[in-house]
Amino acid sequence: AQKVTQAQTEISVVEKEDVTLDCVYETRDTTYYLFWYKQPPSGELVFLIRRNSFDEQNEISGRYSWNFQKSTSSFNFTITASQVVDSAVYFCALTESPSGGSNYKLTFGKGTLLTVNP
Amino acid sequence: KAGVTQTPRYLIKTRGQQVTLSCSPISGHRSVSWYQQTPGQGLQFLFEYFSETQRNKGNFPGRFSGRQFSNSRSEMNVSTLELGDSALYLCASSFENRGESGYTFGSGTRLTVV
């Protein structure tokens, strides 16, 4: 069975601080996909990144970066020089390959509420 | 390219009533999944439809049902509403619902049961 754990329920930082959101996952499949989504107060889940299990390269997109480590089953997300607009709930999610029994669903972590104060 | 459209955005219903929510996926996408989001349980999978066929259903009572039409639009229905059904209902659109094709979510329908 697939499982995603986001141990940090809430994080509060001051603007311009760097912040890392942790994500640990469990899966028995060798082919799987990891995602990060941002949920602002409006409710929509905004896609941030997708990573497949065969691509362990870290990725940087502007102030955002992701560290994928299969050895520790982690897919952490760092925001550099945080801004007030980054305040939102961030979700990490996992889906396995259909042949691996994902049953065509995403499994989400509980989310981390990030508050960036001015 | 239009995004995922969910209607209505907000809904208030009374216990015992039934409700129908609608989701129009991105053009060309054949998979629609539904998720329920509550403060206590987080985001939970309800069901998934692909080319009008339900391929998987989450652990929800039979009061929750859905369907998909030939144009890929999907509806979910909740009968005999309970207070605990108050939640944000999100639908996700995907080309095939395989990890590599990704998922795009709508803005959700916020249901309040009183």
C-alpha cells in the first residue's frame, strides 16, 4: 500500500527566510510518481512538480527546489527567500504505476500549512 | 486551453437531501477522479472514471456515486446527506491517469450540510 507522510503540520517563517517542507513516502512499486501541489485559500490544488522514480535529479525552478532521495524515500521541497505569497498548504502526493496496483489514485500527505509573515 | 471546471463552487444543503456536483475536464482528457477534502481526514480518493467506466472506488459508503458521460464530463452524487459530508470536493483531470500524464485539479465545490 502506498503512504505519504508530511510530518510538519504547520511552519511559520519570516519573509526572505528559506524553508524546507518534508515528504516521506512508502511504496512497494519500483515505478511511481511523486508530486507537490500548492493549495491557496481559494482551494484549488496548483501543480508544482512531478518526478518519476527513475529520475533522481534534483530540480530547481526559480525560488523552488526539490530534493528526491530514493535511499531515504524522501522528496523534500525547499523555498528560498520565501515571500508572503508563498503562504498556502502544500501537499506531497504519490501514485504508483497502474500495473503496480495504484488503482488510478493519488495518495496525499496531510499537508503542511506554510505561513510567511512580512 | 481551458482548465478543469467544477460547478457549483459553493453549495448549502440540508441533512437528508441529495446533491449532484459536476466536473468538466480539460479537453482531450479521458480520466476524471474525485477527492473529498476535510480538515480531519485530509484528501481522500472517492472514485475514478475513464471513458465512462468506473475503474476504482475509494472507501466511501454507497451514498456516494458518480458517472461519466461520453464527452468525459463527470458528475458525483451524494444521497441522504449527513453533516459529515461537509467538505471540499475536488476533481482531477488526466489524459490517461498514469503518473506521467499528471493531474490537473479544479477549484472544487465546497459543500456545507446543515
